[in-house]
Amino acid sequence: MLLAIGIVIVLASCVGGFMMAGGNPMSLIHAGEIVIICGIGLGIVVVSSPKSVLVGLAGDITKAFKGGASDKGKFIDLLVLLYELFMLGRRKGTPALDEHVSDPQNSSIFTKYPSFLKDSRLVEFLCNSLRPIVDGRCKPAEIGGILKSELHSREDEASRSVKAVEMLADALPGVGIVAAVLGIINTMSNLEDPSAVGAKVAAALSGTFLGIFLAYGIGIPLAKLIQLNQGQEFLYFRIVERSVTGFATGLSPIMAVEIGRRSLDSGIQPSADELEEQCKEAAKGG
């Protein structure tokens, strides 16, 4: 929502200032220039990005318009879920976690937290993080390195959307110049009516304006917003990575999730007392 408001502010300021200087806003709108710039821009993204990046980019842009991924309630759900799993592993041994990580959709613990289950990537990451502990396939000291490596790979994969938008923003001013040059060529090839030359040159220059406007008014800010949203989204993964690592190395369940809690930004971080109260309620319910 804030993205749409920001775009409106940028557009209104630009057009409003142009009108105050005596300009006609309709002189900025030329279908040919718009088709050239938007078409070439879209083609650049398609040519330079595999299908997986295009799908991810569409999802990231949708999320940018809907709003960020920060949800304090979901963070609390994740921390309490981790606490319940760690307590079960502490009381009955880590093999008791097998039925939960093997089939989280039917787990008596996971199903208590539907907001968490909706995020299939996060569920998969948590289950994959716990499975080496359950199976005993690696030493506790090795878990941290394994999880950090996987998290780094996921972050690198997600960052491709940001790089695609940044590349497009870098290219758009040049694409605007291409549109302007094509407009000038069209003007110079039709000089029969001298009175129309001024309007045609203005139409050509509107392409340069549109390319620069889309690059710096929308493209670069959109890339930064997607990057920020991804950073917020990966806080969930970082909580899992740090909490599971702490539990694997022998920390108590409450201290393991405390590490995760401290990974959060101050604006969405629950207090230690709030988290402890939620964990006690979950323990009573279990």
C-alpha cells in the first residue's frame, strides 16, 4: 500500500511541478514512446532472467504492493513452536521429533500454528534443520555451519529478484534515449510540415523523460523495498537457524528460543516476559 502511495507522490510532484511551470501534462503522454520503453524494458528482464527468477520477481513485486512481511504474531508463533519441539526433544529424546518433522501437516505440534504452516519454504527449512539432529547424522557442533550454508544459498537465490530490478533500472535511461532517437529519426524523415516539427521533437524527448522517471522514481526504490522485505522475511529463517543451533549445542529450550528472539528488530521483538508467558501456556496445553 505504501508503495502505491509513494508512486502517486512521485508522479504528482513531477507532473504538478511541470504544470506550475506552464507545461501541458498531456504532452508527456505518447503511446509510441511508452510502448518502446516498456516493451524493451520487459524484454530485457525476460532475456536476462530464467523462469524461476521471473516467477520470484512477480511474487516479490506483489508482496511489495501488499506490504512488508513483518508480523509480530507470526514471530511469536514460530518461537513458541520451536520451544515446544525443543521441550519434546529434551524430555523424550530427539528421535521423538521424527514424526513431527517427517509429516508437519499432520503433526499435533505444527498444526497448532496455522500461520506458520502456510509458509511452505519456512516449514521445509525447519524440518530440514531438525532432521540431522533427529537422525544423529552429524555432531552438534556441525549443525551451525550446515544451516548457515543453506541459509546463505536461499538468500542468494532470493536476491536475484533485486538484481533483476536494479539491472532494469540501470537500463531504462538508455532505453529512454533509444526512444528519443527513434522519435528524432521519425521527425527528420517527415519535414514536409515544419509547424509539426516542434511537437514531434517534444514527443521524442518525452521518451528520455519517461526512461529516467521510471528508473529513478520507481525502479530503484522498488528494488530497495524488495530487498528490505526479503530481509524481514529471512528473519524467520535466521530465528530457526540460530535457535536450532543453540538447542543442538546443549542450550535449554527457553535459552535456545531466547537467541532467536534477540535476532529480531526492536519494533517487532516480543519482550522476554511475553515470550516466556507464551511458552508456559504452550507447555500447559501440551
